Amino acid sequence: MVSRFCFKCGKKTNKLIDGYCSTCYKQRKVKKKEKEKIYELCKKCGYMKINGKWTLQHKQNVKIKNVVCDVCSKKYGDYYEAILQLRGDFQERHVDFCKRFLNKLERKEDRMAFFFLSGKNKEIDLKIGSKKAAKKLAKSLKNRYGCKIKKSYKLYSRKAGKNIVRDTILCRF
């Protein structure tokens, strides 16, 4: 009969359990390795995905996977849901108000309130990432400066049988 030995203590035995003799097998402390959780960190905005939500809260001593979050992917991919058009006799202070309003909204409430500014002279277009933010801005412009608002929409795409539309909001001063 072939004699085997315990790889821990060297005791010769014919009966091994996972390479241990019965004494060493009982004494061993099995450390079950916890499955290391990997957190996603957006390399553009610094938000971390925790429990399925993007947040600025950061965890210490965790494994990080650098990714681009959904909002940054849309922001840096020139995505927008609405166009707010400034027309008529508006001034630079109206444009500055729009920028400040959307920047504040993006920081505090709606990360999709990012915007792209285009146009010149008396025709400025703000392409806004969120319809909700565009509507809030239009309402605020109307209440503050008394501009006239006109809304329309255009079919942009279809997804899963649903129409995807882009809103156009005209603010005439």
C-alpha cells in the first residue's frame, strides 16, 4: 500500500482530506475570500456608481474601474433633447442668465441640464440635454423678462415602437 503524507505536518497516512491529515484538517482555518466588489468611477465627472446610482460619494479602499457614465457619454457625444432659441431684441445679460441658470440646475438638480451654445448676433440656440431643464429655463425667462414662448417638436427617431422627439422652444424678446 502506498503511503501518502500531510503537506502541512508531514505525517504519513493513507487517509488525506484535501491534502491534510485528519488532525491538520480540523485545525486549519479556512479564510473564505470575499468576492472583491469593483466600483465604476466616471473619469469625466468623478461620479461613482454605487448600488446602481451615480453619486459623488466615494468609497475608500475599493477596486475602481474607470468608465464614462451615461450622462457624460451623452454630454460628450453631442446629445440633446431640446433646443431653446433666443430671438428678437435680447441682450448679452439674457444669454448670461441662461448659462448661469443651466449650470446651477446641472450642479444641483438635473445632471442632464448640460448645454451647447451656438449662433451669433440676434439668433442664439441652446441645445439642452434635458427637456425638463429647457422647459424650466423657458418658464423662468418668461417670468423674469416677459418674453413670448412658442413650443414645437420634431420627430428625431423611433425606439422600441415609440417616437423620440426633440422639443424646440422659441423665446422671442
